[in-house]
Amino acid sequence: MLFSNTRYLILLTFLLFYIFSYSLFASDYKDITDKVFSDRKIDTIEGIWVKTYANQGPTGCVTMFYKEEGQYYQIHIDECFVMGKITGKHNKFDNMNYEGENAIYFYDGKVIWESSSISISDDFKDFTITHGTNNNKFIEKWKRIWPDNFNSYNKDIEKNNR
């Protein structure tokens, strides 16, 4: 009985910590989202994302996608090897797919741009990006941290703009 209660308490503590830290993490970028997205509807790739998988390099990088003059730009904003620079440029193929190019930064300062493709999940909460060449292919998975629900966000914006 004691083991069961202890296990329950540990699980509950972990769950509460996760929920609390997740909401703090997303709120850390409120100044950015207010400035860049200024209460407008966003496209499926727009928002703030955190890298959850990379076949090369670390995870945890926070990036933002935003639209400017019909093109979607990616810029790393927190915990990344390269910060504050455009690292991707994409065009919308459809709601679930974007095509373009991403920069590959090397430790020696060299930068090359390679073609890339982005595929977004049906619920708009995750995407996979593949870029590079056959000899050096990067595969990364990203999870949306803002807005936490793409569809609800756009519905709220539409409702408030009526």
C-alpha cells in the first residue's frame, strides 16, 4: 500500500511539474508573439516550436516561423547553436507542407544553404523537417509551444475581429 501511494505521489508531482513548466515555457515568449503576430490569424507553420529530435545535433532549440511578404522565415530564438539569424526560408505548398531551404552552420563558421521540406502533422502540433544532401541529411522533429492549439487560436482571433 505504501509503495502504491508513493508511486502515485511521484507521478502526480511529475505531472504537475510538467504542466507548470510547460505553461511557463510558452509564456516566456509572450513579448515576441505579441510583437510578431499582433493578434492576427496565423498559417500552419507560424508560431514557436521546440526541437524534440535531431539525427545530427542537440535537441531543445526553440525556433520561430513567421510570414513576411508571402514567404515563411525561420529564426532560432532560444537555446540554439545559431541565434537571431534567419535559418530557413520556405514557401507554402499546402496547409501541411512547405518547401524551401535551410542554412547549415558549421563550427568553423562555414554556412551552406540546402533544400528542405517540412511536413506538418494533422493536428498542427508537430512537424518534421528534412534538409541537406544525400551525403549529409538532417532530419528534425519539432513540437509547437505557441500557440498550443493552432485551430483554437485562429478561431479566437476570428471571433475577436468580428
